[in-house]
Amino acid sequence: MARSEFRFVVDGVELTTEQQSLIAGEIQKAGLKALAVAGTKLTNPLSVGHANLKLRPEWYGLWVLDGPFADELGKKINDIGFWVQR
């Protein structure tokens, strides 16, 4: 499976949690736009991630998955559901 990873690092600037979340959200939007501008041919893309530092920090950021792994993960997400009953 092919993988390309892009990072954006800010060093030497103190950012609040709110600023970090805002910047992460803007970077996510820019990354998705860049895929479209580059003419990327995705068959069945699945986007996973978030910009909330307090919610599952290991998922912080954005992953765009495509191909068999995206199909497999998408089916698992649908099987689990998107909410937890309390």
C-alpha cells in the first residue's frame, strides 16, 4: 500500500489548546483541497481524524484512506456505529 505523509510543525510559539484545534482544522481543510487540486484519483476515500486535542489524541489530525483498507475500516466503523448509548 502506498503512503505519503505531510507534516506541519510550529516551533517556538506558545499556542493555546483552542488555537491548536483551530489550526489543525484549517490544515485538514487545506490538505483535502490539495488532494483535489492535485487531481488525485481516489476510488472510495475514507477520512478519519479530528482537531479536538481532548478527544482521542492518537487520532489527532487527518488520515485519508483509500482502497481495500478504507473499505475494510469503513465497514468496521459502520458495524460499531458512530455513537455510544449511555
